[in-house]
Amino acid sequence: MVKSQSGGRPLKPVRLNLDLDPSIHHRLRQRAFDQGETVANLVRRLILTELS
């Protein structure tokens, strides 16, 4: 937790940046579109599934 997130305030989401092969990025975008969700929500869901 960063210092700005200490105290009684709710935690803010942490930004994640990563480099992807263009073909993987295209596949992510296509899957998100097919499922009617954003790429960000798809990636969050995939990460949660993997960590469960």
C-alpha cells in the first residue's frame, strides 16, 4: 500500500502496464468484443480466475 492510500480512506485501484505481442492484443480485444465487455474487465476477470 502506498502512503497516499493509508488512513481511513478506501483503497484506490493500482494501475498495471504491460507490453503485449500485437497478435495477443488483437485476440484480447476480439474476445472482449465478443463477450460484450471492455478489455480491462476481461483482463481483470482472467487474472482473478487464474489466482483463484
